[in-house]
Amino acid sequence: MFGLTRATERGVPGLLRTAPGRHTELLDMKSLCRTSLRIMALQPDEFYDHAVAAADSARRLPLARMTGWEISPFEPDGLRVAPLRPPVLPEAARHGEDPSDCNVCRNRDEGIWFDDHWRLAQITGVGVPLVLMLYPRDHYDMADLPDELAAELGLLSTRIVRHMQALPHVSRAHVYRIGDGAAHLHIWFFARPEGQAQLYGSWLVVWDDLLPEYPADVAEADAAIVADALVASYGGRRSATSESPADPGRLDQTAMTHEPR
């Protein structure tokens, strides 16, 4: 059976049991690991075989139901799925796996809002009204964040969403963390334009790539409104230091492309 293997200590979650009238106690995980079987995630080749079993002879999967949704940017007629490629291991290193070669670290003083731990930047050349990106100023990925910064991330994300959704003609702020392209944590915030029902949901980032560029002067003004509101609600400042102005428009495209990764 796919994925059925003897449990090992690595990756086995803690299990709890409660005896009547007694406190909940933690099971002896080492003993459990030595004696039990559990379902494991599919290995790369198993996942590929499982997926290809549902494909045609050219390894093309059938169109998903979501291509028939009203919000899909594509009509199903004539659309086909690219052949599924076998897994490649080891995976290619992400940009910035070595902090000394991380462009996001080098750009730690660029953006529209800053505090000692975080910076917010505007992504230019987009099709939706506004795209912002939040970075830790020091080199962390999401799983590496100290608890203090993780708590700050939650509050900051909430405030950024609140201020973006307060902009005229912005109905929703979508939030994405993907992380496959760069090792330095980067959180995307996409503003969905009011009334455009086709731009609902997970297709928004695809529509953004198809739409013509949104007027840059309007987007820059809206970005400044969000940054000023963040200073008022959360703290921080509009420049990397109190003496030097921020440069909201300059982003290093080597560190990222305009595609959530």
C-alpha cells in the first residue's frame, strides 16, 4: 500500500490518551515508534505514480472542475493540461538559501514602511489595484521565525489587510505565503478590485498576470495611504532610518519575480 511504513521517531506526532479519573498523559513515543504502523505521506515517486495513473497516455491529467468555474480566466474548450513531469531530486536550491547571497537581505532598507524587524514594499507593474510584500529585515523563513516575530507577523498581516480593504474600490485583500522561489520569508498582499466577480478566489493571481498594468500613480498613492495608516495603527516609520527617505519604487527583480512563489 502506498505510504504504509513502520513509524520512526522522526515526524511522529505526539499522541494523548486520557484514562478515566486521571490526568491526560503523554504516551511513550519511543515505544510507540518501535511497535506501531502508521500511514505516511507518499514518497516523490509514489506521488508521481499515483497522479499519472489518472492521466492519459501523454501524462496529461483531465481538466479540473475549477476551469469550468465562472471565475476561471480560461474557457475549457481547447484548453489542455501540460504533461506531468517526473519528480526531480534533490530539488533546486531556492534563491537566498545562503544568507550571504540573499538579495532580499541586501535590500533590507528598501520599501514604503519599516520598523526594526519588518519592512513593507510595493510591487510595481501589476494588474490589480495594489500588491504589497512584507519581509522580515533579517534572514528568516517562516518556519524559522522566533516566536516574538511570529506574533508580530500575525498582527502586522491583520493591520495591512485592514488598511488595504479600507482603500476605495478594494473589496478584499488576499494574503499568500508560498516560498518555493526564495528562502527569505515574503508575504504577498493582493488587493482585489471592487465589483470584479471573475477575480474572486485563487484565480486572482492568474488574472493579475493577464490584466493590463494598473495606473502606477494611483497604485503608488494607495500604497502610501496603507503605509501611513500602518504607522498610525502599528508604529514604525516611512523610511528605513529616521534620516533617509525610503525608495518605494525600487525592487530587486533578481530576488523575486512578480509571481507568488
